[in-house]
Amino acid sequence: MELFEQIRREYEFGIGTIAGVAKKLGVHRRMVREAIGSALPKPRKKTERRRWKLKPATDFIDAILEADRRAPRKQRHTAHRMWARLQAELPDCKICERTVRQYVHKRKLALGLMERETCVPQSYGWGVEAQIDWYESYADLCGERTKLQVFAMRSMASGAAFHHAYLHATQQAFLEAHELAFAYFGGVFRKLRYDNLTSAVRKILRGSRREETARFVAFRSHWRFEAEFCTPAEPHEKGGVEGEAGYFRRNHWVPVPEAPDIEALNQQLLTACQEDEHRMIAGRQQTVGAGVLVEREHLLPLATEGMDLALTSFPTINGSGCVKVLTNAYSAPLPAGIQVQAKIYASTVELWHGGRCVARHERCYRRLQQILDLEHYLDVLSRKPGALAGSKPLEQKREAGLWPPSFDQIWQALMKRHGKQSGTKQMIDLLKLSQTYGHSKLQHAIESALATGCHDAAAVRHLLNREELRHVHCEVIDIGALERYARPLPVMHEYDQLLTAGGAQ
């Protein structure tokens, strides 16, 4: 561009001839004529060179590209994979990977394999639509790197989003996260857009029709929203929540968050969602939080009560005092042969009998495991005290950190004083007290008894009941006018003198 300007100036204000300008500047006269005709240089012609080394491989690459048309989308050849196959199957064809990449790119454009969809920007009314998706992320829970499934719901009008993490993306977690998100936004969106996740879709039918799961249909009816599902393999149809997941991961999952448990982690995520309400999305005139306040007035009201999200089954207690729920066994404090109702939630499993919850366990997502609570076996252990020392419920209680060293100390002291069987029975009786007073109070009472050098079960019971044994002090009453009846206390000095005189005689 600078050369053209110099040529034009020299021709107009300098030598004034084409030959003179060409000689002075050392350029061809054809370039001088071109510069005089236009201030902008013409585009350079790109000559296609024959690729002699690539020629033996072109048929091989074209055959691979043609075969990839019929292959699954995620199992097609990359340019690097084609080059690797060339090295293995055509060793005499010595070409670099860059040459293969350039040819593959050119052929894919020619075959229509690299066409990109043109997306039409959309506008959304207040409270009309939200988009939902799951994404994976990692966190350090109690010092251990854990893979989590994170639920995300994004309002398309305000740009606000809600994120909540679970260990597994089960249907119970999916529905529970909806209710938490509705509470966070303060209402229900009229339309929710999903991909074809199995928690909501049983079967994909023709076009936009879907056969939804019965539980999702009931949940949608309870909260009165409409569900729409994206075309398979077309994630751009819910691009709002896809972009939200990437933004939130980059800004709040980096560095890897640390928390003692998943409840504390979700509290961190909730704080991060509230912090994001202070940001302003490009092209908008108000912050996300201001949009949330406006949108809240347009949302459907929350249901008066939540829906029971539990997956229900009716197992029977076996001879080990357990019921089989899904693939795992959970203990119950009831005799064998009784049928109970099992309610499976995202994080807990509840066992019901006779209209009351008799057991609650943390849900286990591994297979063929036994989740046992020692308190459920105390009545049986009272008849079989010898089974306590090697019992699996006791082992799990130790692993969970719920069996402090003070329990072993008083157990050993009771066995030493009363014998192995009798001492173990007394220890079991002490453990039963936790059902009334709680584990922490029992532990404190045992540690207090050991601190005073007492190793007796009765002393522990006394320490647990001492609050009830305290006598109530009477309040002082103002006697008022009764003071006129007060008389001085008798004086015994004269009597003492008589005693002294009598003793002298």
C-alpha cells in the first residue's frame, strides 16, 4: 500500500513518466500502470501447486471420508487419525501431517461435511422460558477429589441461573433440583426446555413429540409448567444454559472448590449464584439481579406444597434385619418377615412402617452393599451379646467415626469388672440410651464418668439424668405485714451462769 502511494506521488508530482517512475523506484512498468489506475493493489493470484507427494494418498483419504458419512458422528476419522493410518498402511507415502490436514479440510468443504448452521437470535419475555441441563465437574470433598453432576437452570429473560450439585444425576435429584430452583427464582417459568434426558423422556417419537416418563408428567402437572425438548444432537437449541455452564465452570469451579461435604459445597454454589446477579450481560441495560426482580412478578406462583419425589417400593425384612432397596441392603429395627415401605430420595433412603419413619439411611450409589445401623441391632444383641465385638454394624460405625475411644474404654472396664458377657450386656444397655438422649450426650456422659475414675453404667445413667434430678429452689416471698409478729431469739446467758455456779459448788 505504501509503495502504491509512492508511485502515484512520483508520477503526479515528480518525474511524471511511467518509464521514469519505474526506473527510479526499481519496479516494473506494469506495476506503475496498475498504481496509476487504482490506489488499491489487486488481490494476488493464488496458484495451485500440484502435490506430487500427496497424490498416492488422495484416493485413500477420499475413501475414508466417504466411509465416515455412514459412521456414527462421534466415531469418525480426524485428520490426525487419517495421517496415522497413512503411516501404518502406506509406509512409502512420506507426507507430513500438516499436508494431510489441509487436504482433509479442503475435501470436507467440497463434500459438505463442514457446514455450520446459521442460528437465528431469539428474544424472550419475562417469566416465559428457562433452560435446563446437567454438566460434570469436580470438587474436593473432605480432601478427596470427587466427580459431581451439577444441575443448572437459566432464565432466558433475566440471565440469572441456579446451580446445584449431586453425586449422581438420578430422577429424584432431577426433580428435587427443580423445586430448589423454583424456590430460588421465587416462582415457576411457563416453559422449560430440556435435551432428551432419560429422567424425563422415555422414548423419542417423530418430530418434536416425546413419550415422557409417568413421574415427570405428574411433576410437570403439579407445578403447572410446559416442557419442550430439543432435537437430538442439536445442543444449540438450548444454547443459553450451555453457555451458562461454561461461564459458571470457568468462574466458580476454578480453582477446584473444597468443602467438608456436598451440603457445604452447595452452599458455596448458592453464594456464587447470588454473586452473579451483580454482573451485567453484554448488550443489556440492567444487571442480572435487577432483571430477576422484574421477572419475579411474571412467574407462576409456587405450589402450596411440594410433591413427594420419592421412588417407592415395598420390600420385606430378611433374616439379617435388612431390606433390599434397588441393589443395596439397608438395616431396619423391625423383626424379620415384616413388609415396609421404602422411599428413595436423591440423598437418603427412608423406611416406613405403620405410618411412621422407622429408619433413615444415607443413600448408597454403589452396588451390592450393606448399609447397617448398630442401633437397629441392639435388641438382638441384648440376647446375643457375644456377636457385638465382631459385628459389621459396629465396624461401619467405627469407619464413620461415630465410635469414640471412650466407648472402648468403658466397655473394657465393664468387662473387666463384670465379666465378658455381663459387661457387654451393660455396654449394650448404655448404647440404647442414645436413642433417648442422643449420641453426643451419651458420649459426654461416658467421658465425664471416665474423667472421675468411675467405670459403672449406673454412673453414666445418673449423669444423663442429673438435669431431671435437680431440685427446684423455692422463691423468696415478701412476708410484708407479718413482720409485726416477729419475736427476738431467746438469750441463754443467764442459764449459762447457773450452770457455771452449780459446777463451782
